[in-house]
Amino acid sequence: GRQHCRINDQETNGKTSTASSNDFSDPVYKEIAITNGYINRMTREELRSKLAEFKLETRGVKDVLKKRLKNYYKKQKLMQKEQISGQSCYDYICVVDFEATCEEGNPPEFVHEIIEFPVVLVNTHTLEIEDSFQQYVKPEINPKLSNFCINLTGITQDVVDKADTFPQVLQNVVEWMRQRELGTKYSYSMLTDGSWDMSKFLNIQCRVSRIKYPSFAKKWINIRKSYGNFYKVPRNQTKLTIMLEKLGMNYDGRPHSGLDDSKNIARIAIRMLQDGCDLRVNERIHGGQLMTVSSSAPLEGAPAPQMPRYRN
């Protein structure tokens, strides 16, 4: 995989930073700052007109349009200066959005078990969903789904009764990822909508199934953090449906279907890449605890997937 991101997505008062150059005295950065100021004064219709001129996406709220146009100009200027490609940090992104057993009100003692394991594979070069994986999972501690869970997820009792247990499904995921040469030929990262999928649901499930936490899922991109930082919006505007709406898109499919949620999260990731965001790992789990990964940390793709060992 690549050793570092080519273009950092941080932007402050019109200044930009690149991983390959720290010389901000170069006139190109002044040009970018002046252009950013001009873009800040444009109306929404002027922004849409200019984006259309460059054959860029014109949907989204005004702040999204501004960010999209700024990043287009920034990359054009930097490509002229250093022939920077502006490609993603990773060759592929694996989007995961688990569905888990639940009860209304989710009492604190309730143990959530994964009942749907979807993975949506985004090719960051073609900016398309290239493939997907989905299997349902048979819960062990609470094998009977609550009516609340069935109504929320659309997953019925007979579906989970016929499904494999989690260790077998995880083995199938690992094999699916290996066949696509992730972590060997191609660099990749996991991506989730928030922190819970990995730090809570997968963490709990591995304890329930008495297996160690899989190494390939120890670091991931929390797209809510990436979206909030990139478009400069508060945390309460980073829910899935709100992110789609702000980007000018509608939810496609059934909400709380793990596969449909994952596909919609992938659509947001693709739009962010188109808008110039270099999605990179920003969270990890260590010793069972959720931790933040600094944007200045060395860039590392996820390792080649392996089936974790059983706990003693």
C-alpha cells in the first residue's frame, strides 16, 4: 500500500497542508487562500454553476458545495505544482454496519449479539461499490429475537435460526476478503458509521463467541468524525440520514438493514472522496478500549485478514 496520504484534508483560514511539502511560503498557497476567499463569497447558485462548469456534483447544501469547489481548485493547483494525483490513502474501503439483537429501551444488562454481518467493498480508484458480502448470524445467548428487533431490522426468527454461528460467519468474511487480496496485493481500511460497530458490537460478540478480537478490525475510519471534520459541521449533523440529505442524496433501501445501511454509508464515503477528502483511520480499539487515532499518525492499512484464535 501507499506509505502516506498525498493531500491532507485539513484546511484552516484558507491554508492547506500536504504530506510531501511543508513550505507554505510557496506562492501557490497564497493563490489557494485567495481562491477560497472568493468561493466563500459566492451564492449557492454561483457555486452550482461553477461546479457544473467543471462537471462536478452540484447537489448538497451550500457549505458542502463550497468545500467541494475549494478542494477541486486546491487539487488543481497542487497537481500543477507537484503532479500530485490526489488519490485515496487506501486502494479499498470495507464498509461495515452490523445489526444486533436488541430490546425496546435496551436494558443495561442486555447482551447484544450480531445477527447480520455485511461488508461493502468500495474501490477508491474507480469510486464505485465493487462488491459486497452479507450473511445472517445465529445468536446464542438470546436465540429468540424480540418483536422490537424483528420490526426494527426486518430480520425474522426463521432467518437467524437457519444461519451459521458467528465464528463460522467471521471465517467466511475472512475468506471473502482474502480472495480479493486485501492486505496483500491491495491496501485497505475498515469504515463504520460511528464507533459502536467495532468497539461495542464486535467486541462483545468476540467475548460471547470466545474468540480473540480480529486484528484487521482493530483500526477503522469513523465516517461521522471524518464528515464532521471535513465539512466543518457539529456532531449532531452526522447521523446517516442527515449526512445523505446534506450531500443532496436520499436513503436507498430499508433503514436498519445492515447491507442497505452499509451501501448508503459507502455512497457518502464515495461522495467525500469525490469532494477531496482523504478518508483515513481515525479510531482504534486497544485492550478493549476505544481510542482516537491522530491525523498526524503514520498511515497504515489494515493487515491481511486472519481468523482469530479461540480464547483459553
